[in-house]
Amino acid sequence: MTKLKPAPLPPDSAIGGYRVVRKLAAGGFGVVYLAVDPEGQQVAIKEYLPSALVMRAPGELVPQVEPEKLSLYRLGLKSFFEEGRSLAQISHPSVVSVFNFFRQNETVYMVMNYLKGASLQDFIVTARSLKQRKIFRESTIRSLFDEILRGLRVVHQHKMLHLDLKPANLIITDSNRAVMLDFGAARQVLNKEGNFTRPMYTPGFAAPEMYRRDSSMGPWTDIYAIGACIYSCMHGYPPNDAPQRLDKDRLALSLTRMRGVYSDDLIGTVQWCMSLDPLARPQSVFALQKELSREGERRYTKLTVSEKVRLQFDDMLSDTKKSIKRLTRFGGHLK
């Protein structure tokens, strides 16, 4: 039987002097609401509400936690609270502003500025529907991620990591700013300490070390995700997730298809960021910024005829394997 997700707070709920208007978004670790402050200004409030650990019936305010899950719930709660305190000390146009954070209803709430706009993921999906080889211009990609990296560098200077960078968490505001949202400290703590059947990461954007309990993480972990975000802006789709790549890495082959469409420099930068070995990646945001902002003539190497044939054959082989898998599953249903 599938476990029901905890219900969001009902509209008009009063929390910490704010009034909830409606739910904006919900994920595995929290719910974000549109709310208004005592002066009537709109804010976004994120509630710590890990669906794997709590239950809450519609109309209720306090999450219900089973006794055996209470210690893990509190560990994530502490991490979420500390994340709010750290973010409140950061003032940068590319980092979501945290105005307030407080405890109530046996959980924690983080009050942020309400950003009007669309996520980078929304833009990617729209661009992808045009069915053109070049999803975004290279100059757009370089400019966008230069802006994001400026904010990420400040985050790292405050001894923080984002740990959940992906196009859905990068908002392009109506005032044309790129802003990072939804940091993942609590998510990472719960994944590391909890005995979940699988890590709750977005496939394609989590670095391989995030899947290992004994590995250390650092700026290079966020840099892997930046590389995956740039890849998505080039391809229109996320790369294979880290466990798949560790089994059979097709990243280089996939990026080969982009030769002649994007510069060799940008393709090489993505490969550098997405190295499976953490030590082989840029070790700081500054190093990546230098590479992305390099001036000079960009090299474009077009595919040779033999390479095009080989890639076409690889596509046909891949399609054949997928068809065989589908037929095998279908045949299994007939038995």
C-alpha cells in the first residue's frame, strides 16, 4: 500500500505572524507556500516536512512522526534550521534571500523573498519543443552560468554547499535575474543517516560521491551539478545519472554529438565538471569561472563523415536494444 503524502497547511493558516495563501510547490522534504507578512507583502515560506518520515491529515497543523523515526526527523530539522540561519547571512542577487526562520507546530519554517518568474527547466522544455539542435546560444549559457557561479562562490565562502543544483532550482525572474533556490542540506543529512531504499536525488545532477555514505563532499560536488545543468542547456535533457555512468560512461559520446554546435571549449568544460573522480574536477568555483569566461577565439570541430556514420549506427543499436527490452517485457506478460 502506497504511503499517503502529508497534507499541506490549509489556506489562511497563521504561522509566525504570516498568513498562508496557497501551496506553491511540494517535494520529498518540504512544502513551499505563498504567504503574506503583517504588512501585506508577499513572501515564500518553506516548511520542513519530509514525506518519508511524517504524516499529517488534511486540516491539521502539526506533523505526526512515528517514535522510531523521531531521531532522524530531528536530525534533519536541525540541519534545515542551520541552513536557514546560514542563508540569512548571505546577501547576493543570485542566492534566494532568507528573511526569517522559526520553529512552530513542531517543525521549522524558512521565510524567503517571493520570486516571480520561471525555472530554467521551464525554459529548457520550451526550447526543446522547437526541435532545433542548439537549445540555447553558447553566449546565453556562458552568461547565465557566470551569474549563477558568482552566487555559488559566495555560498561556498560561507562554508555552505547547495547539494541540489538542477534546472528546476534555478529561477529566471521577471526582472531577468538568475537565482538559486531550494538548498539541500537537510536532504543530504537524511539520505546519509536514514536507511532509505534509494537515495532521493534528481537523476543526472547528483555527483557520484553523493551516493556513497563514506565519501567527502565539497565545492567539487556542486560543480558536478553545474556541469550537468550546462549539459541540459545544450542537449535539452539531463545526462545519465552517476550510477549508470559508473557502470558504463557514455558522457563523452553524448557530448561528441554537440561538436560543431557548441565550441570545443564549452564541451571540454562540461566534461571537466562532470568527471567521475572528484579530484579531476575544478576544485573551486573560481577555477570554473576562469574557464567559462576565457576570451579569445573559440574552437569548433565538426564531426567527420565516419564519426557521423558511427554515431548513427550507435543510435540504431541503442534503439534496437530498447525494442528488444520492450518485447522481452511484453513476452513476460504473455506467459
